[in-house]
Amino acid sequence: MEQQEFHTLLRFFKVLADETRLKILGILANRECSVEELAALLKLKEPTVSHHLAKLKELHLVNMRSLGNTHLYQLNNKALQSISKDIFSPNQMASLAVDVEGEAWERKVLKNFLEGDYLTNDHDVRLKDIPASRKKRLVILKWLADQFEMGVNYPESTVNDILKRYHLDYATLRRELIGCQLMQRENGVYWRLAKD
């Protein structure tokens, strides 16, 4: 989810995290009302209703039209549908947690399975064990793939030498990198594949 959409979503929830505003939207979904009518229906003062309407107008959830000296308000169905379609799709909602969930968990896996400072790409980093869990192993393999430059062809002996720096079972790691499609091999030459 892009930063602008994320802020729109936050504003949407903040604006609608108020019982009075939700009731106003419910009333306006059924009919047009003036501030005076809304105040009477909700048993509130007109300035309070105007304040709530201003918050709803910021997100374009209500439309206003003038009828003489009276301002009539109505729910903006198109804006509500647009927010629902653009921001509340399952993919968009799932994207809210991608960075938070994934990065923290991956850092924990790297910390548990690597000795040394893996963030500096120091050559003293060692892989304690190859994880038995497929999901954890993939985190380690992605980290290992990052040790190879994009666009560079490596002979098998160089791939072995690089992987030996991190673990003695370089052959298993090499096969896993190919199997997980993090690297490609042809005629004894290896290269790193672009991430999806």
C-alpha cells in the first residue's frame, strides 16, 4: 500500500471512529438533511453537527448543496464506494502488514541462524545450521542469494567458494538456491535471479 493510500486509510478510520459521525452518515444515506435537521435528530447543537460534517467533508464522504440560505447534506456514495474498492480490497488490507510482519520475523530468523554481524555483509558471518523449516530456510537462502551480485555470471567453483564462507555444506546450499529459483544454472555457470 502506498504512503498516500495508507494516510487516507488512517484518516478514514479516525474520522469514522466517532459514534456521532457514523449516525450522521446513516441519516444522510437515507435522505438529505440540513445542519438544523441533523442537530434536532441527534439532539446536538448546530455548531457540533457542523464540526462533524466538516470532518466528513474532508474525506469527501458527504456532499453539500445550497437551497437558498440552507445547506443540504447527503452521503457521497461514489466516494464511499471508491474508498471501499481502492483501499479495502483484501490485497490492500493484507499489504498493511507485509513490512511489519515479514521484516521483523526475517530479522529474527537471521539472528537465530547466523553468527556474526550479518547486516554488514562481513565475511566472518557463519551459518550455524541449515534450518529444517522450509520457511526459515528460504529466509537464509534469500540472504545467501544477496551475497551474489545481479548480472554477474559465476563459475561453479566461485559459487562454492562464496558459499563455503558461510557453511561447510556448500553443495546443499547451492542446490537449494537453484531449487528455490534464487539462482539459475546452465553449463556450470550460475547467476542470481531477480526478486519478484
